[in-house]
Amino acid sequence: MSGLLAGKRILVTGVLTDASIAFHVAKLAQEEGAEVVLTGFGRLTLVQRIAKRLPKEAPVIELDVQNQEHLDTLAARVTEHLGEGVGLDGVVHSIGFAPQDALGGNFLNTGWESVATAVEVSAYSLKSLTMALLPLMGAQADGPGRGGSVVGMDFDAQVAWPKYDWMGVAKAALESTSRYLARDLGSEGIRSNLVSAGPIKSMAAKSIPGFEELADVWDSRAPLAWDLTDPEPAARGVVALLSDWFPKTTGEIVHVDGGVHMMGA
């Protein structure tokens, strides 16, 4: 089998609709030769239905990153689908959530409980997900699953965005978390990188107040024309980082945003 991910086994979180970046990552990964396992939260039947739209239907595992039992049993449940002694080669973290009072221009009035939820689900979960799967990826893992690539989905946290509020802070924490994972897991052969994507009209975007304002920024400032309905460029960035073409790249943030991140006024 040929392809950028030929023979690799990849776990992808965050597939909700076929308009999501995560779905397109899973699709491209399969087209490039990978075996894919999905995780879903809440509406598992919806994820299972979407999984049937992939080139090859992928198994779906329930995962709530705030549920310690789910995390503790995740490696064993992945093994049920991949087989004993197989291991994982890549993990895609496409998980983010902030309560409504943590978004929309309410930054100064948001209580800690909502802030804590945003940070736990959107940033800390990168660490907890990676550690849950370390038995399948680390240097002590059996078989060909030693080492691997962890790739998270980011939204540029270098600046303050209109109405993005505590989700912006959580993304800054995600960026820092990825760097510390890169530092501490390099000895296990594990790389940790992020793809900072431009805005995409997905299910997640609909929950962000002021999303249209962000879209206007890209319409006016992207040197490379940005299509809010096309998740594939960001998905290609993720698949590239999952591959062996970046064997010594870790702790990096790859911007797939049409160039907006580097523009001045």
C-alpha cells in the first residue's frame, strides 16, 4: 500500500459533521493509507452515521475527556479495534468547548467555573488524551507503535480576537501544553505539534458568538484567498504532521490560515 500514512494507525477525535476539519483529516488519512479510529462525545449515533461517509467506515469509541474512567480505559478500547501489540502512530486532538458565558464579550464577568471548564476541555485534555494513549505510543509500547505524532487543532492565540474571550485564553494554554508535551515526551519518540487553522463554517463555529466578524478579518486580510467552507487545507496540514515527513519537528505551530497570522495593519 502506498501513501503518506501507509500502514499507520491514527486516532481522530472531534468528528461531528462531514464539514469538520477532523472529518477531513480522517478521510485524507484513510486515502493516504492509514487505519483510522474515531472517538465521539455525547451523540455517538451521529458520529457513527458520519463515520459511514468516510472512504472506509471507521469504528467509533466513546470519549468524554472529563471522564477519568473513559481516559483510563481508552488504550484498551482502542486495542479492541486495532488488535493486541499493534500500537498507535498518531493522535489528532480536535476538542474544544467553552460555556456560553465564557464567550461573546463577557470576558470580565466570566466566573472561574466556566473558565475552568474551557481550559480543562480545550487545553488540559491534550495532555490527558496523550497520556491515556501513551501505552500504545511510547517507547515501551509493543510492536510498531513506538513513538508517533500528536497533532492538535489551534486558533491563533497570539492576539485577542473579538468575542472569543476565554476560549482564546484556553487556546493559548493549548499552545503552551503542546510545547511541554513536546519537551517531556521527546524521549518516548513522540512529537507534539499544532495546526493553527483559519475559521471554518463548522458545527463548532456556529457556537462562537461573533464568528462572522472573524470571517470578515479573513476576507480582508488573507494574502492567500481563504474559503470558509473548505476544511481540506487545514486537514492536509494535520496529515503532513502525522506523517514521517516531519521526523524532527516538535513543539511547533503550523499556521494554515491563508497568511493572516503574519499580516500587520
